[in-house]
Amino acid sequence: MMNILGINVNARSLRRVRQVIGVLIGYGFESLIEHLHFTQFMARGARLFRRGGKELAQLSPAERMRLALEELGPSFIKLGQLLSTRSDIIPRSYLEEFSKLQDQVPGFAFSHVRTLIREELGGEIEDIYASFSEEPLAAASIAQVHAATLKSGDEVVVKIRRPGIVEEVETDIEVLLGLAFLAKRRFPDNCSFDPVELVKEFARSIRCELELSREGRTIERISGYFADEPTVRFPRVYWEVTSPGVLTLECMRGIKVSDLAALERAGLDRKLIARRGADVFIRQVLEHGYFHGDPHPGNVFILPGNVICLLDFGMMGRLDSSSREFFVDFLRSLVNKDPDRIISLLLYSGDISDTLDSRALRRDLSDFIDDFYELPFAEMSVGKILGDLITLIAAYRIYFRPDFMMLAKALVTVEGMGRMLDPEFDMVERMRPFVEKAATDRLSMGHIAQEVGGSLQSYYNLARTFPDDIKEILNRLNRNKFKIDLEHRGLEHFIRELDKSGNRLSSSLIIAALLIGSSLIMQTDKGPHLLGVPILAFLGYTVAGLMGVWLLVGIFRSGRL
């Protein structure tokens, strides 16, 4: 392991760091690299990758960053897609560009498919499947999909993880974590969010996507929630031919929800489909707290009888019971025009800064709610309202949890599909009975009894362990092993500047000593001479001059005289 600016990296990660820096500089982000203090180590060589041309110069920074992420590959594309849901921390221009990121890539060779099937399922394709299409139906950055038929005659689709993608992603996670730690150290007071926690959230998300058998378990979990609901279907998982790297699912033949002409030809009811699709998503959120994080039209098929079929469960959002209660209260407060209640909910959530100007926030929330109520129906959108509200709240350094941001983006997508199917579709009215039911259920005797029981159990556990905890503290005090760790935050920059000043002062003293010593040697006129000057004096002046030039260059480059 090597240490680069405080980042521990192996040889493979070091090559990847060089590549990342090269691509960023190539797209005009030299200042970012310089702020991270990578310039003196790697940026000089990376400048060889600098792109030219007027086309790049005419692009906005957001467009250039999108192109850089696309060039850096699957992990960075997935990171950009995750950031596209974070309107609370990412500027709107970057959100729009990151939303354009696509991870469609050329498929890998069928020879690799054979090898992967053999390694994952323990047999040859011909021994497991009656037929298997060599051409993929679709190929993405994580996996590609093939049509196949089982020996039983069941038609299936087989999702196969790309060869080497796990190692590639793990290397990128290591690099991103190192860069995040470095950014946190360099800008402890300037970061409006924690970059390390952001990368950890990304790592958790992409690792879930890499384990295809996990997606199979997710499908079975969601289908269990709707087992008695005939208006929605989920593909069956064939576990006997599924592994972490291979997922075999029932082939669902339906009409893509965005193919309106085909829906009309099939005699399907577009308005009913819009209502059913919205109901399925709302129930996932409010009743089960486990929802599809990427419900775009490519992942929604319509089966005969106006039945909704959801596909691709690699990206899921999760809301625990307290988060669902927060969401319901938040929506009700918004609908009831209650900015004070919204502020109290935000304070309770804990994602709020100590310098909050609550009076200004209350004023802005009141103005926002008034504007929201004056919107005509055609412009009223739950997703847009939530997005604009999150942007407003983020200006006060209040940040939502990642799953809330994923929910806001998913709501925009679901509402957009609803209005595509039915221009008169009203997501607000569709959500209202579910929100009211969720609020009413919290007041039921069963729910109250459950909450009281849980609280009593917590207090009982606290009372049971309290004597032992006090005894442990006293024992540590008696053995002089009681420690309090104090962390000084924000001192890294001061220490770094102090070291820099000390180095310059030391260099100045050395230069002065060399000049004085060389001048004294000149006065004695002793020892060998060169061009009539004592050699020792000549060397002293030369070294002092070079050090002086080096010191001045460093001072000018820092921009602070």
C-alpha cells in the first residue's frame, strides 16, 4: 500500500487515480485538482490528456462533468445517476445533466457468457437451458440480458453480471472514498454535505445492484406485498438457476407503458392504467416503506386486463416507520398550509444547521405554499412541488436523507407517466386518501398499543442495563482506564498553513546564513578561486540564489504575497 496525500492506495487504485485525474483535467477541471493539491504529484503528466477544440470550450461545466463521468465508466455513471436525485446538494444545472446519464454499453462476447454460466451455475448452457439466445436483449454497465427457455419449456430472461465488474467497482469505490476523505480534509468548513457519507451511500447502492440474487429476493418480497392484488404482476424468480452473478426470471410479454398507440390497439384503458400504476407506487411507499427507485417507462409493462407489471428491481428505496410518519406529516402540513408545522418537523428530523434563520424560512415557506395553491391544474405536479420545496429548504442548509430524495425523483417519474397516459391525471388527489388513511391508522388502538409497548420495552431494557453500565464506568475510573476522546475539527488547514509558513521561514534563514557566510569567505579571500572568487563563496551564493528563486516561485504560485 502507498500513501498519496494521505490516501492509502494499492498499485491498481493508483493507476485508477491517475486516470480519473487525467480525465478531469482533460475536461477542464484543473482548478478542482489543484484545490485537492494533486497537481505536484500527478497533474503534470495528466495534462497530456487535455482535450482541445472549440466544442469543449463552448460546453458548460455541468456538460463537461457529465461527459467526464461517462468516460470514466460504470461506477462514475452510477454515481452521477445517484447525484441526479440529490437536488438538496447539487446545483440544478448539474442535476439536469446528470439526469441524461445512460449506462447502455455494448454487450460482452458470448464466450464470456458461457464461462460465467459455468462458474455461477456449475454447468454448461446446453445442460441448463433448452435454448439460449446468443444476442443480448439489452446490455448495461452492470449486466446484460438474454432470452432463454428452460428444460421445462418455461420462457425466461437471464440477467448476467459483466465479467470483472465487481473488481472494477470495488477499485472505484476505494478511489472515491480516498478522494472524499481528501475533500473533507481540504474543505472542512466549505462542504455543504459530507462527501464521505455520500460515497458510502453510493457504495451501498451499487453493491446491492451487483448482487443479482438480491434483486431476486427483492422481487419476491414486493410480490408478497401484493399477493392478493390482481391488478399488478411481478416476474417469477427461478432460484434453481439463479446465483449472485446470474438471475433467471419469468419472461413477461406485455406492452411498454410509453407505447400509447399499442395500448390503444390492444383496447386497454389508459386512464385506468394511470390510476393503478400510481396506486401501486403509493402503496409501496406508505404501506410497506419499500419502493421501486427507478420506475421509468422502460421498467413498466402492461399485460392484458390493464394489469401493471414492474421490472428491474436493482434500485430500491426504503422508508422505516418513523420516516413514513415524517413523510405523511410533511405532506399534510404542506396541503394544510402550515409552515410552522413543517419547520418543527424539519427540526425533529435533525438534518438542520445550528445557524438556521427560522423566521426567514417561515416567510419563504409561506410564500411558497401560497404560490403552490395559486397554480393552475395543468402546472400542479407533486414531484415538481417537492423538488422546488427541497431546493428552497436546501438554501437554509437543511438536507434530506438519500431515500427521501430518491422518492421525490420517483414521484416525478410516476406522475409523468400518469399524465402521459391521462392528461387529466391528478397525483395530488390520488395520494390524498392514502395519506389520510396512513394518518388515521396511526391513531388506531392497535397502533397506539404497539407504540406504547415498544416504548415500555425500551425503558425496561434501559432500567435493566443501567446498574451494569454505572458499575462499568466506576470500574474504569478505579483502574484509570476511563478515556474521553476529544476531536479538534477545522484545525487541519491551520496546521497545514503553519507548516508551510515554518518551512518558508526556515528556508529564508538558510538563505540568509548562506549569503552571510559567503560574504565572510569573500572577505578572507582564502582557498581555491574560480574567476577570481573563492569557490566556497561562489557555491554559497549559487545555492542561496537557487533557493531564493524557488522560494519566490512558491510564494507567487500560492497567490499570497
